[in-house]
Amino acid sequence: MTTDTAPHPAPGQPVALTVEESRLTETLVPDAQPVAAQLLAVSGFDALVDGTVERLARAGSLDGLTAVVRDAGSRLWTTAVDRAQGRTTSGDLDPYDDRPLYWARTATSAALRRLDSEHLTTQHQRFALLRILDRTSRGIDRELWPATGPGELRVMVSGFDVYSLDTSVRHSNPSGAAALQLDGARLETPFGVARVRAVVLPVSYADFDQGVVEDAFGPVLLPGPDRADLITTISMTARGRMDVERWAANARGGTPDNQRAQHFGPVARASHWPQPFDSPEWIETTLPYAAMVGAGTGPWPVVLKRGVREWPAGTFPDPGSLVARPDPSPGSTAAAGTGGDYLSNESMYRSNRLRQALGAWEVPGGHLHISALTDPEDPAALTDDAFEADRRAVVDQTVALVTAAATEVARLQAEARRR
């Protein structure tokens, strides 16, 4: 038996910042203002963060703290979506820029983690508040389809936070930017209107293990009137390509996440959502990929991506038996899907494993990988015209591909009604 003698923070006392939060002070060049502070200032999100910090300090009870945090997270999400879609303007930053939401959430969580409050009598309360902030600021905890009319197609998508911040703290992620453009969007198709719900997922194995993907997609996959007609996860891939992924793998490859955590092995099961009795090694896309590939979007080519890594039946975990194949072989153990072995692959796998568990077989689902961005030419610059035009082109093509998928699903539904 061992005794834990490590010091624990007293109830209500601040706790250590996370790796992500520690990057709030990082700069692009020595003696410059931190990147996070610059992005918050030029987007106007600094006022949201400062206002939340002030309200947290004034809160007179635990219920008051909870109300402040819930409101702050919801404001971050709605402000980011409204700014992206041109309903509000704040600051001078390009409205397609996804980074203010990420850094505002991170700055707010850091403030909450450092909050010294007499109303927090256990650290579990602080961590519960942090969870509320995270889920609300990602668009997850809110009304499901507030503006959807009768007969409208329901489309659920997800993007991702920025990542690889140890390479460059100024990174942007076009999948997150696409999610902000798509949330609440009314997509016109020849077969009716499609309404989109979007969320932005964290780049965190721990959050995935705690069910953030299932929490995002589960409510729209449950049987009943709120079930979606189409789901797809979206993330960033290599430069200059748009891939509809054919296979998701029950595998993690160990690439570090935003907390510098590394994991290797199968995808953990979500404890609070239904799961297939045995997690499948492979899940094949059911997206209308032929329509997406044939839609003629640009500027980047669109393909159905093939190519997996596996251990043939009976060979796991022999390192020398690992092979690459166009498609999985019977009885094989997954090592990487067509979209790799990182959280992009896992977002497709988790959302579609849940889709299967909830019996939503009629709901097409899969993953879209979209082109990476080029960085601003000046290594000290947050943005430039070419960078913004590049991101806009990638995001606009992503919206066009989601529209193409929704159009095909709407067409098939209309055809089924005519039979």
C-alpha cells in the first residue's frame, strides 16, 4: 500500500495551468506581445474574456459562478459564429479566422483555473465549471435545431481546434473556420432546404476519452424528431487536396495532441453512450462520396481516399507483420484508416460507431479531410492577404462539398417519397 503525499490545492485555491493554457504567453518573435493577446485584441474577443473575468470575481455564490461560466461559453460560441457569418463585426481581423474562439476559450479557462473563490469548496466544482465552459463554447450544449423548419434536411458537422502549436503558435485550422461558417447555415438544394448544426472539437485524447465526440453527435443520432439526416466530421489534411475518407480505423498512432499527450492502441469506448458489443476494427463511410467527388468544387481536387495500415488476421502485435493495403482484409487488426491514426480518424470512428450503436443506419456518415493552409509569408505576422484568401478558398470549398452531400441525400429522400 502506498500513501499519496503529494500536495493538493486547497478547495477554492487556483490550480496549475494546462499545457494549452501555458501557450497564452508565447510570442512569434522575442519581446513581442503574445500571439493570443494579439489575436484577441484585433478580433475584439479580449472584451469578452475581460468581461467574464470581472463577472467571475463579482459572483456571490456557486450558482452565480455557474451562471457566469455558462453564459460566457455560450457568448463565445455565438459571437464567433455571428462574426464569421457577418452578422456582427468586432476588430479588424478577417471574419473567416477561427483563432479568436480558440484563444478566448483558452484564456477564459486559464482565468477559471486560477480563480481564488470562497464559493469553490472542492476542486470537483472547479473542474465541473471548466467542463461547462468547454462544452458551451464549442457549440455542444445548446438547443439542437432552433431554426429548422418542417421538412428541412438536418445536417450535423464538426471541425477542430487549431493544433501543432509547438510548431507555430499562430496556426489556424480551416475545419474550425468551416464549422463557424456552417453553423445554422441554410443550404438551398433543388430538393429543399438543408439546415446545418456545427461544433468544434478539441485536439485532445483525454477529451475524446471523456466522450466529447459522442456528446456532440449523440443527441442528433438518438431516435426521434431530432435525428439528423446526414453527419460528417471535418479536419485538415495535407496541402492541396480534399479527401472523403473511405475507412475509419479502431486505432490511435501516438501523435501528440494539444496537451502533448500521446496514445497508442484501440479507441476507448464511451462509457455513457451506447456502443456496439464489440467495437468494429473498421467503419466504412456511407457519405454520398460519388456526388461529392463529382460536384465540380474547387480549387482543390476531391477524391475518395483509399489505403489503410493493418495487421493481417492473427498477426497483431508483431511489428514485422504490419502492412499497407488499399482496403482492410478479413479479420485484420486496424493500425490506421485512410485518414490516418490521429484524432481526425478517431472523430469519424467515434461518431459512426455511435451511429451504428443507436441504429441510425439510414443516416449517412463519414469524414472529410480538407486542405492545409500556407502560413503568412512574414514569420512575425499573424495574417496577410494571401493567407486569408487561401483559408477562404478552402472553407468555401468545404461548404460547397457539404452542400453537395446534402443535395444528394435530399434527392434520395425525395425519390423515396415518390415511390
